[in-house]
Amino acid sequence: MQEKLKKIREEAMAQIDHAEVLDRLNDVRVSFLGKKGELTQLLKSMKNLAPEERPAFGQMVNETRAQIETHLEKAMKVLEEKALEQQLKAEEIDVTLPAKKNPVGHRHPNTIAREEVERIFIGMGYEVVEGPEIEYDLYNFEKLNIPANHPAKDEQDTFYINKDIVLRTQTSPVQARVMEQGKLPIRMICPGRVFRSDEVDATHSPSFHQIEGLVVDKNITFADLKGTLEQFAKEMFGENTRTKFRPHHFPFTEPSAEVDVSCFKCGGKGCRFCKGSGWIEILGCGMVHPHVFEMCGIDPKEYTGFAFGVGLERIALLKYEIDDMRLLYENDTRFLKQF
Amino acid sequence: MNTTLSWLKAYVPELNVTAQEFTDAMTLTGTKVEGFTEADRDLENIVIGQILKIEPHPDADKLVVCQVDIGKGEPTQIVTGAPNVAVGQKIPVVLDGGRVAGGHDGKLTEGGIRIKKGKLRGVESNGMMCSIEELGSTRDLYPEAPENGIYIFPEDAVVGSDAIEALGLHDVTFEFEITSNRVDCFSVLGIAREAAATFGKEFVPPVVKETGNGEDVHDYVKVTVKDPDLCPRYTARVVKNIKIAPSPKWMQRRLAAAGIRPINNIVDITNYVMEEYGQPMHAFDYDTLAGHEIVVRRAAKDEMFTTLDGQQRKMDENVVMICDGEKSVGIGGIMGGENSMITDDVKTMLFEAACFDGTNIRLSSKRIGLRTDASAKFEKGLDPNNAEAAINRACQLVEELGAGEVVGGMIDVYTTRKEPVRISFEPEKINAYLGTDISENDMIRYFQKIDLIYDAKAREVIAPTFRHDLFRTADLAEEVARFYGYDNIPTTLPSGEATAGKLPFELRVREMAEDVAEYCGFSQGYVYSFESPKVFDKLLLPEDSPLRNAVKIQNPLGEDFSIMRTTPVNGMLTSLAFNYNHRNKDVRLYELGNVYLPKALPLTELPDERMQLTLGFYGEGDFFVMKGVVEELMERLGIMDRLTYDPSDKKPFLHPGRQADICLGKEKIGYLGEVHPTVAASYGIGEKAYLAVLDMPTVTKHASFDRKYEGITRFPAVSRDISMVVPRKVLAGQIEDVILQRGGKILESCRLFDLYEGVQIKPGFKSVAYSITFRAKDRTLEEADISAAMKKIWNGLEALGIEIRS
């Protein structure tokens, strides 16, 4: 019997060692360990043995079974790993085949620039305010110190609806509207669409966008204006951006300035973007004219303030190197997809 | 405003700066230099030569061989084809290695043309004789230069010396951008004053001497001003025994550099003084003035008048006319008349230097369609006190140039004298305004540099009348800031109460709309607010459509841009069509922009501006894809109430069977649909296109970013499928209404999973199947709960004429 047991074990071990596929191992399990398997049969034949021999024999059979099972499991693990390996190999793909995208749309460059400016000023404590695009002459001109027959009215080439109502030529009327409400102090920016009677070409559009800023409080100084815009320029165009304030004239500010920033393409060395000067004109600003305060019901002896205005398209065109303004209104997806 | 460095130097003799230094410094004190042109930038190695000998060229009929003295002892040989050379002439010669600005045809070459010695048809030539065009100028500016030939210097020119110098071409012309508040800087003297202050040099204006003979001008002419409000000052002087001749070279050069063509001494003097003082002048032929009288009055209605350019023009009663005893002889401040203009035979003339109301000149010149150098200056509003200085300067030049005999005295009709403005000087306020710490003395010094007078006793600053922009402390602060230097003002941030930065709710809603549209594949477009009234026909809108009530622009860029849009549809379709024409596939666009809905026409109050979100696409997708985008957006905006779709309002630009109003309860928030094939075709879109328009103010009213976690229930859901035969006209929305209303609290959701119309279904009916899910938050549902709910739903559906199959 022992001989037989040994033979079974050797036979089983050999078959396990020779099995090359998982199915074959299962066959081996069934043929040796299954209900009708050789080992089970052998165990059944134990009744032919003397009762005193049975426990020892039983133990031997069980040991053999355990040995076979252990060996079988090891072999299965090896074969399973091998099978997985083969499967993975078979599943290899060409990772350079084209991607399957869920196409996502693109923001307009104007909006990207506007949201960037908004983000910077909101961080500095400014509220975003909007105003009407069709506006009273009173707000667009008169309250901004541009009385009837002022040449600035011609210069701005205003679209008129009638003598009292215009398409706003600037976002500045929102300044007057906010000041009139009399809630002080004021820190606000106003993005919006404005209109001027310019024919459409590569650098002009009869409709474009501005962002207006206004701060009114006690003790606001021209130095505050400089500091604020300098910080804005650094955040908008990079930490190394320098600013240059040049005297200028706007009817609603005094003193007034135009602001250049060091060219963000060449860093100020001079390139085709800044036309070799190293500077790019970016916005107009100034201290709110005392007369504007008076017309909006704020006492200029108690309050001072500054205002600034920046052209959105100007920033978008410069920042993204767009060479033709018309592209902004054609909505060609080949253009829009680049942002 | 253009002027040359040399002219400025005439009044600021110590001004020794390069063009770039001048540009940078002037710009920083407020006189912006837009650019400059160096007249000699492409001229190099050009001297005055004298032709000693001319011989024919052995091999070319049209060429001659010249021996030219260039001041180097040995003459040099130059071959030329110029027709006007003669022995003894002094001419500009560019020597070997030098440069000229362009060709003799007047065409300039960037960087100039380098001239090298070489052989012309076998004969050696060591340079080139130059025409005025080759030197980069024109016969307009150098009227003495011959047409088609070499420029000839006068006999006193020095052989061997710099020809560019002799022509006055070592000069720079600056182009200034003068702001409207600085009328005084529309003159060479005004800019010179600023330049002197900027560079800390002395300003030396011309000394105007007393002029005139022993006679009295009042014996020659009488002046009456009928409308002093339109003509605050009128000065006049008389010059007799006029000798018309060319003006001297120095005057011609200065005028030429300012872009004014020299004509003769009298015309040149008036132009010269206009540039120098910024005061336009006019000269009348005294002998043509009837009654030797000047009357300044308004024109008669529809008066026809011939100006000195020979054009007949129609006046109106707001135009100021200069008249003699009988007739009009000039349009005040704009242009003189043909009937009184100076000719070559003039013997006696009347000089006029007047001041006209700027606004009236601007409007008049616009109405009659004539804008001149004079009107451009007057319309800015000139200082009447400048007129006297200017007319006396002109008379001084007449005497100096020997152009005539000036009659003594000046006629001056000056009704209301313009007085200087006094401004209280409060240096501490100026410093507080600027955020600086500038000393009082420095401030006073800045004022004095630009001729503002400091009255120490009154502690006042007196602004001269030519500075009509100075009234208050803020104005003085600007003057201080300019000369202290904007660059030197410190940079600080506003102190005081902190404020919270804020993006208002409607803008947050808009940003979310942008995000969702983009996630769904739509790119953002921008569209003009104005469009053509033809758009309404293109969109097939009926004549009585309220959308046709649009705000009209009085002065549009053209009919195509003449009305403010009342619908965003045209903009979207135009953009889609642009893409379709450029063969872009599967285009999805969105736009956020206002429509302008007038409350009444004509407009008496501002129209209702309503922000619209417009989505449009062609290519991949259908009606239900668009509907999905709308619902996705609503979900992200926290609008949890179910949207309903009402197909009953037929918009003519949409497919009649594929459109719906989008409603929230009873409120309409927008619409969507397939573009009507006729409309799509008229825009040139050759595929099916879809639109959705959402009224953002209404959407915003319902939107919310507040969220509350409701828990995830542990109890299982139970689903029931329901299969129906439905009359065709019953909409899925009606079935869902029944399910949602009757399903009770335990109803979680319902989902359409089958829809079939066809042969197996009886005509006029469709087969529809829904899967309905029930769930309770607090317990496991019992069969009884579900059958009760299903029973209610069945009953409701049967009431719609629906047969339940299972």
C-alpha cells in the first residue's frame, strides 16, 4: 500500500510538473484528488486494512494529499501568472494612435483678458459693477466734465440715438452712476462694451470693450493711483513689468496720465510689438476731477479719488499676438480654438 | 502739430539735445512727441562743388564729363546726365562712399542709396551731382530748385563746405500730439516755452518792436463788430506800398519743415506768424474793400459766397462773415474771399488778427464742409490777448523783410477783456493730493518756468490768459507733478477702510454659463450690437412682430449697422455661416450679449438691455443635444425645478415642428429649435442648424449656488416599467407630467426607454415605454406602496387616452 501511495504521489507530482495549461492542472486535481480520484480510491480501500494499521495509513494518505495540493497550488499560481502575462501581452496597444476627445469649447480671448483683470482687482478689494450700453448724454459726457459742444464729443465720434441718448463711448459713465448713489468709499471696476464711430479695419472696430476703475475715499493720492496700477501691471504682465506714467489730458481727471508698461514680449529691449521703444501704452488714468465730484454730489474737499480705463481688445491683441481686430468678431472656430 | 528743432532753438538758444533726448523728456513733461524725422538721416558725405569744365562723353550722347572743384585742390571728375549743368555753377556733390535719400524721381529709399566711384560707359566718375529730390526733399519746399535737374546753389555758397548744412537739412522735424487743454502749444512759441522749462534753459521769445509810420490806421479803415459773442476781438493794421517778392530762405525753410509751401513774402508772413504764435491771420487787398470798412456780422440765410480757392459755398445765419461796406469778403476764422484776396499787383493791404468763438467756428466749419488750418486753430478756442502780439509781430516782419510800409497804429475792437485767472496757492493741499513732499519753493519755481506768476502777498498763482486750462488747486497740482516728474512721485496703495472684492451674482451666473457651454463643446463668439434692419426679413419675422421695434442709430456707419439688435439670432446665424463658408466642421458657438428692447419709440428713456445666452451649432447633434446643454446648465445653476417645453409659440425662423419655448413653471426663460431650412439657406448654412436662446436676467432670478447635502438613502429603490400605446398628439412631456404629479413622495425618477412608431402600432398611435423608480428615504418600500402609486399613474395616463399594455 505504501508503495502504491508513493507511486501515486510521484505520478501526481510528475503530471503537475508537466502541466502547461491551467486546464491540465484541473484534470490532475480531479484524477488524483477528486471524488473518483486515485487518492480518494486508495483511501476508500483502507477498509481492507487491519484496524490498527488504519490511522497510520490514513495519516500517510492525508500527508500525500497535502503535498500534492501544495504542489498543485504553486503550479497553478505560476501558470496563472503566465496566463495573465500572455493576456497582457496580447492586449498591447499602439499608444500613439489618435486620442478620443470629448471636445471642449474655448473662451473668447476678450473674455479671458477681462476675467484676468477682474480677478486681479477683486483680489485688491474692488467690486465689479456694470452699467447700460445705451446711455444718457448726461452720464456719458456732461457729468464727466464734457459739456455740450466740447470738442471731445467730436473726437470720440459718438453714435447718437437722439440728442439726449447715445451709445456710450466709454465705460466712464458708470463712474458717475456709482458716485451718484453716494455709497462711500468706492472701489469698483466696470467692464463693458463701448461704441465709437470707427470704420472696421485691422486696428479699429466700431464696438470694443473697456474696463473702468474708480476709487473714492478720504486721502486718496496720485501716489496711490501709481501704486495700484503698478501692482496691476505686475500681476497682469509679469513680476518684472515696469510702468511709466506720462502726463496727458482727460476732461474728467486732473492730473491725468497715460501709462506705458515695459514690453512684455521683449522685456523692454525693443521689438516689433513695442515698435522698438520697449514700452507699450496700455491705459489712461488720473485723479477724479473735482468738478466731476461736484456734479455727482460728492464733496471734493472731503474726498479724493482716482480713475483709470483700459482697453480690453488692446490687451488681448497684444498678449496673444493677434494682428487683426476683425478676427475677434468673425467667430471662426479655427481662431477661437487657439485660446 | 509739427515743428523743427531749429525753429525751437530760435527761442531756446541753449537747447542742445539729440532728437531722442528731446522726445523722451518732452513726453514726460506732457508735450507728447509722437515721432520725429531727421531730414539728413540718409544724407552723407555731400559737399558743395563748382563745375570747372564740361566735356562730351566719348561713348554716350546724353552724358557729359565734368571737372568739379570740391575744395580739395585737385578737381574731381564726375559724369552726369543732368540737362541743366553749366560751367561755374555751384552744386551739391555726393562723394565716393556717401549716401543720398532717393532717386531723382522723388522716390525715397529706406536707408538711402550709397554712391560709389565707378565707370559710366567707360569713363571714370567719382561721385554724383544731386537734385533736390535725391536729397530727400521736394520742389514744393525748395521752389528755387529746377524741375528735372541738379540743384544750383547761389553764387555766395562756399565750395567744399557741407551742402546739407547750406540747405538747412541738418534738422529734425518733431510730430507732437497736443491735448485739447493746451491750445497754447499749437504754436512754436508754446512748445518752445515747454521745452525751455523741461530742459531748464532760458526761453527767449521774439522781441516785438513798435512798427509803423507816422500815419494813423484809423484814417484808413473803420471796423464794426456786430456780434461780439462770436468775435470777441478784432484787430487790424494796414500795410501800403507792398513789394511782393519771395520770402527769405530761412523763413521758407521753417515753413517747409512745418509742411507749409512757401509762396511769397506776404502770404509767408501770415503763415509764419500763425505757426509761431498759433494765431491765424488774414490779409485783404485794401483797395477791394468797399467804403474802406470792415463789418463783422452773421451771414444771411443761404448766402452764397466764393472763397479764395474759387469754390462757391452756402452759408447760414450762424456763420460769421467779414464784410466791407457792401459785401462779404471772408468767412470769419475759416477762409477769405476770392473778391478781396491778395494778388501779385496788391498795393495796400489790411492785416486781420481776430479771435472767434471756438465752438461756433467748429460747428460752422462742419456745416459748410470747409476745415482749414485757420479754423483748426480757432476751434480750439484761442486767447484774444494773443491777437495783438501776433499782428504786431507780422508788421515787424513786413518791415524787416522790406515787404511794405506799415501804417502806424492798430484798430482794436475788444469788447470784453479776458483777464488772467488767480488761483489760491496751497502747497500742503497739492502735496496731499499728489502724495508727495515737495517744497513750496520748488513749486513756485516750476510755476515760474512756464510763465505762471506767483503773487506772494496774496498767496495766489496767476495763470496767464493763454493757459485757459488752469482754475483750481488740482490744475496747479498737475503743473507741479509735470515738472517734479511723474516718475518721482512715490508709489503707495490706498489706505483706509478695507473693502471686500466682489463679483456680483449675475456675473457669476454668466461665468457658469460660459463654463457649461464650453464643457459641452461650444466656443465663445462676440457679435456686434448693431445690425441691419434687413435682418427682420431674413428671419421671416411678420410685419407686426414686436422684434421689429428696434432702437435706431441717428448716425450709423451705414444701414448694415443702423439698428440695435432686438434678437441675437442673426448674430449667431451669421457666425455659423462664416464657419460653414470656411468649411469648418461640427461648429458649436455660444455668445453672451445684450439685446436692446425699447419701452417706447422714439426713445425717451433708456431701453431694456437684456443679456442673452445664445447657443448655436451645426454638424454632429440634434434638437435633443441642444436640449441637453440647456438642462445641464440649469442643473449647474441650481435650478432644480423641471423645465417644461411648449411648442405652441411658432417662431418663424425655426422649424415649425421642431421648436419650443423653455419654461420654468409659467415663466418663459428662452427657446430652442432647429433653424428653419429657408432661413438656414438664406444665411448659406447647408446643414441642419440648431439654436437655443436663454434670457439671462430671468435665468439669474432662479439661479442659486447654495447647495445642501441631502444624504444618500440606505434603502433600496424599486423600478417598474410601463409600456403604453399613446395617441400621437400626446407629448412625452404630458406623460411625464402625469408620472411626476401622481407618483407621490416615493417617486424618485422616470426615464423613457422605448419609443416606436410604425407598422406594428395602429395608425395615429405610438408605442412608449417608461421605467419608473420609487424609493423612500426612511424605509424599504412595500409592494402595496408601489402598486398604489402605479395605480394613480395608470389612471392619470388613461385619462390622456393612453392604453396601458403592461
